[in-house]
Amino acid sequence: MQQQPQGSTQQGYMEQPPHVLTSKDLLYLNDMLAWNLLAMKKAHFSATHCQDPELKAEIERCGQMHQRHYEQILAHLNPQHYNQTTP
């Protein structure tokens, strides 16, 4: 068994994402959208049933964070986004 040089297990950093999405990429994106949407809905539900104003505000902030993440993922999937960012 040959030993790999130290540090060679790391993958290179991509400056730009590829213009092609694989089926695995699409499944992962679908999961990210579903997780953020579910977290957003759960936070909203929990905040409406919370009696403590400080805790309610914190839960609402958490839900807003997940909503921002959801919207950011959607923005990256928008074809117009690529037209604006690519030279």
C-alpha cells in the first residue's frame, strides 16, 4: 500500500461553479430547499404558540434566517442570476 503525500486528500477550490448540474446536485438542492422551508414553517408555528416575548422574537429571527437561506438558494437557481454574474 502506497502512502499519499500529506495534504493530498484535499480537493481543489473552485473559483466558479460548473454550468452543469448533475442529478445528485439537483437532489441536494432539493433537500436544502426542503430543509429550510420546513425549518421556516416550524419556527413560524412555534413563534405563534410561544408566550415568552424574548423567546418568541428569537424563534422569529431563526425563521427569518431560514427564509433568507431559502430565497438565496432560489436566487442562485434563477437563470437571470447567472446572466448578471458571468462575463
